[in-house]
Amino acid sequence: MRPLGKTGVALLLTLAIAYVIATIVIGVLTGDLVAAAIEDAWLALFTGGGVSIGLFALFLLVTNVAGRRRGSGSQFWINVGALVIAIVVGTLVTLFAGVLAGALLAGFEWLSVIGALLAAGELFIGGTLALALTHFVIFKPRATEFEP
């Protein structure tokens, strides 16, 4: 149950922190913090980072189950690596799909590029902070666990 708990907490914290970062960034860019918080932040995060979020959830579950005998420090770095891989693959898929759709439909392919890169940055910062909180604060190492 502990690996599943770590996965759930890390994913929820990642989404929450990335949402706050997206709200701040979009609020600064548009000048309307309320509209950014209610409408734009979720749209930007899930449109630009939907594939990355799904891959991160899958990788997080696999690495937490496979590495459940490892210490918190090792799991943190393994999960950060999984986060980076998920973001790179997700961003490339989103960029390719967005550029293709934008080029075919209306010539607005640059909007997809900006959205995907913005979501990647927000997810990386949010994911790293969430993983640190999950592994070192919320799920503290047990006294009986070996910590390399």
C-alpha cells in the first residue's frame, strides 16, 4: 500500500503545485489572475501536459512498486528521472501533434509549442517539489528502513 500511497500523493501534489505555478505565470502574462485561476491554468496544464501527466503517473507507480525496498533518497532520484523522461516524451508527442494539427488546420502551430513548453516547465518544477515533499516529509523513512 505504501508505494500506491506515495504515487497518489506525489501525483496530486504535482498537479496542485503545477496548477499554482500555471496560475501565477498566466496571471502575470494576461494581467487577470482570477480568470487565470478559474479557467486558463487547468486548460494550459492539461492541454500542454496531458501526455506527460499520464506517463508520469504510470512511471511513478512502476518505480515506486519496483523500488519499494530502496531508501527515500534513492527513490527520489529514480522518480525525478521518471519525471524527466515523462516530460520529454510527453512534450515531444504534444509538440508533434500540435504542430501537425496547427499546420493542417489554421497555421497556429506556435501556440502548441508555447503551451507544451510552459506545461513542461510547470510540471518539472511542481513534480520535483512534490517528490521532495512526498519522500522526505510526508512519507518519512521508517526507523527500520535502510537508508543508503
